[in-house]
Amino acid sequence: MSRVPLVVLVGPMGVGKSTVGQLLAERLGVAYRDTDDDIVAAQGRTIAEIFVDEGEAAFRALEKQAVHTALADHDGVVALGGGAILDADTRALLAGQRVVYLSMDVEEAVKRTGLNAARPLLAVNPRKQWRELMEARRSLYEEVATAVVPTDGRTPEEVTQAALDALELKEA
Ligand code: S3P
């Protein structure tokens, strides 16, 4: 059976998609799913290990599969890995869905992700890499989003409330 997620969360790594996604799912009384977790469970390896072992292109192929499965399978809240929107087929699948883009500025991003070795794309010179990533991706996040929720200086609870308000969704 084909389902449609109630809410899809997109945005850069470290913006709080998992934390906010779980809070949002709780408030809406639905299940939470995270496509990075699906990949790790299916592969029995961490994301960093997949990048090191097989490279980014191989990871993106696994990610595309995981995202397409989750979007067809899950009717709760689903959070996508930060780079999932790089894929044009994935962006097309998101058209017409309820998609929240969690955004943050560069200083907040470096604060939250700078020293996190589990994120291979930011391992060296995080500020510069994050700027470059966002230059390439900002318009793609905006393209798929039905709502943009800034997270700077907000707690996860405040971000969750802002997402509920923006979507005008009723709580469980
Ligand atoms: C990536 C984001 C990560 C993970 C991988 C690549 C990206 O997910 O998929 O490290 O390209 O932005 P999170 O956004 O959940 O950290």
C-alpha cells in the first residue's frame, strides 16, 4: 500500500531534524522515521564508514533508495539526511508533500556541527565547508519546502511549536 508522510523534514546536518522530528511526531501522535537510521540499520555500518569505504556517490545511491522507500511507506514524520534534496528525482517526489525546511545561519551551524567527526562532510574547516554546502543547497531546500522554520536561538520545543503553527496541523 502506498502512503504519504504527514510531515517531511529537510535541512542541513545538525539543524535538529531528528530531535524536532521526534517531538513533532509525539505532538501529532504519529511515528517518527529517519532515513539516515534506515541506511545504517540496513548496512550495519555508520554513515561515516560508508563514506570512507565506498565514497559519497555510493552513499547517495543508498540514500536515494532509502528516501524513496520511506516516502512511499511511512505516514508519520520522516526526516531526510541533509543531502537528500540534491537528487532531482527525490525533489520531484517531494512536490505536493508537506515539507518543512529547518534553517539556521552559519554561526549556529558551526556551533552545532563543527567538532562532530561523525559528519564526514564537515571534517575539515567546517565554517568554509558549511558555507559552500549551503550555497549549493539553499535554493534546493527552498524549492521543496512548503514551510521554512528558522531554528537560530530556539529550543527544539520552540522549533516544534513553530513548525506546528506553520503547518496548521492539529495535535493528537
Ligand atoms: C549529509 C547529512 C547527514 C548524512 C551524511 C551526509 C549531507 O545527515 O546523511 O553525513 O550531505 O548533508 P544529517 O543531515 O541527518 O546529519
